[in-house]
Amino acid sequence: MTERSERRPRTHVQYGRLIAVAVVVVLVLIFVFQNTEAAEFTFLFWSFSLSLWLMLVLVLAIGIAAGWTLSVSRRRRR
């Protein structure tokens, strides 16, 4: 067997990351199950009803995309 095909034992850092991901997944699931009711949203002349958790995730995604876009455009100017 070559060195690349051998499985290396997991380190403490890898277990820490695995635990952190598991905790985040549990917290997200708790958030989703606590925010399942529909909410009415009005933006300019549009009005729509979505699940609260879905709307919050969409707004988060839009914010992350906007922040990333602005940071990339600022880096390119320099």
C-alpha cells in the first residue's frame, strides 16, 4: 500500500471541527422547527407569504452575496 491510500487517524482538531459542525446543525434544526409559521411580507408593491425560517435564510443568503460582491469589487480596484 502506498502512503496516499493509507488512512490516517483523526486528530483532535478534526474531532473538534466535527463536533462544531454537529452543534451548528443541531442549532439550525432547532431554529427551523421553532420558526415554521407563515409570515406575510410586503416589499414595495409585492406582497407574499413565506415560512419565517425560509425568509430569514433568504435574507441571510442575499446579505452574504452582497458582502462578498462588494469585497471582491474593492479588492479588484486596488
